[in-house]
Amino acid sequence: MSMRFHPRHHIAALLIPLFALSFSAPASAGQTLDAVKQRGMLRCGVSTGVAGFSAPDAKGQWQGLDVDVCRAVAAAVLRDPSKVTFTPLNAQQRFTSLQSGQIDILSRNTTWTLTRDASIGMHVAAVTYYDGQGFLVPKKLKITSAKQLRNAQVCVQAGTTTEKNLADYARAHGIPMKPVVFDTFEGAFKAFFSGRCQAYTTDASGLASVRNKEASNPDDYVILPELISKEPLGPMVKRGDDDWLAIVKWSVFALIEAEELGITQSNIDAQRKSTDPAIQRFVGTGEDMGKLLGLDKDWAYRIVKSVGNYGEVFDRNVGAKSPLKLQRGLNRLWNQGGIVYAPPIR
């Protein structure tokens, strides 16, 4: 008996193997975690020196909010926050270093944008600092608004969203400005402090950082009130390894969740006696959450024991207990007037 061919039968036969393939594990899943464990060291790309975020101290030890993110990941994965090598990268180097596998994580005050998320082979794991671009000017110029910068020379770093935002702002508001472009972060702000430009532009946190660290008298300079962009900053990982993305993402979320639960670096050992199921899951005395990440049950405990919770990391590096003394602002927890929020660890 002959069988009549039907197009739908043919399509179904083609779709079955495709459907099966769509549920297969990605070829590179877990490769970064395995490599980090085998190496015994996390390779972290940082800035060439932004105080409060990533910069070496007087003893050459890297410090900052972005640095502590890497130490948190090392604590979770390698059980030791000191198992990190830091590679300083400028704006042009940072993405190629991650794409080529020279670093495992880029934690370098880098803005999350559609282009970076969708077209250059990287994922932003989470937001660690909500920022916005501003302007720094000498107080003696008596400028009180960015709208007074008509025809001003503005020092800016090349190859950054900062440069594009400046052009967009000038065009949108009909305020002609004269960008003076430099290849490096240091080159831009040093030129400004030497008098090369009337204004310097970067993220507001960066403005506070360089004013405090580089100006001979910080009080001689003022940050203008306008923020001209949204700059959600956070660590990035290479696409193609969902297991590694999950580890970096949930390491950041653990910092945030700890603050919300009231778990601190000093009280986390006492919290092991808690009967609160959420705290038990976090500190490793309850349901084992680590196995879902390929880690042990104490992964989140080690993060907070090593670097503290998000509030402690913020205050120590850029907030009230730091030289920068930046306000928490949007970086407060969601239930304290900010927008910092972590999914539940459960």
C-alpha cells in the first residue's frame, strides 16, 4: 500500500530534532567555573584607577566596590576572597579582554546598554551601582547649570558611553560644546585639572572620585546638578556560559539580600542559629541553595563573611565611611526609598 506524502508530516519530522536540540545544554556550560577552580584563581578586569570602585591603595592592594564584587565571587567559588588577580584595563581594552578569555569577569564601572548586552558577546550579570553622567567645573567660573556650558571645551574619555551622551545632550538641548577627547580616564581628568577644559564629564560617582583624589583643593570644584543619562553599572561576563553568569549574578544578589535580611559581616555567625527559613537558606543551615549553582551550601555565608553585605560594601568604598561620602540615593534598598532589589534566594 502506498503512503501519501503530506507537507505537515515532513515539517514535523524536521521539527522533532530541532526541538530536542533546543533543550540540549550549551557546549560551553560550566567551562569558566571549571577553569577558575582548576586555576585556583579568579581573573578580574578592573579600571586603571577610579577611587571608590577599583584602585590600588598605598600598599598596592586593590580596593573598591567593583573589587569587592570580584572578591565576593572568589569567596563563593574558591572559598577565599583573596584568590583574585586584578588586571587594570582602559575603556578600549576592557571588552576585548573579556571576549578573548584573558579575564573571567569584567568589574569595571561599565554601563549596561542594549548594544553591549546584545551585540558584543557579553552579559551584564547585575547592577551594582545606579549612576548618571554629570559635569565637574571650577567653582571660580560661577557656572550653576550644564545649560551654561555653551561653546565650552569639555574633557571626555574616548570610546565610552560618556562621549556619546555628551554629544546627545548637546544636540538635544541646542547647546554647542567642544569635546576634547582623550584615550584614557586619567588623561581626561588630568587635562581638566590643568586648565585644558572648562568642564569635565563622566559618571557622577567618577566626578566625586577624581575631585576628592586628584584636585589640589576639592572645594575649588563643583559637580553641576544635572544628570544627563542613566548609567546602571555592573559586572560583565562572556556569553555562552550560563552557569558562570548565574554564579556572578547570584553573588551580587547575595550581597543585596544580606542587607535586606539584616545579615552583616559581624553578625553572620550568630545568624547561623536563626530559625528564619530565609536566613537559614542564606547562611547554609537550611535548604541547600548552593547545589543549584554548582557550589556548596556555604557560598553566600562566605561572601558576607568576606566582604559584608551590599550596604557595608557601599559605605566602606563610596559612601558615608569613605572619603567620597556619596549619598546612597537610588542605591538604597527598594524598601528604603531606592531601587536596589534582589530576587529571593529560595
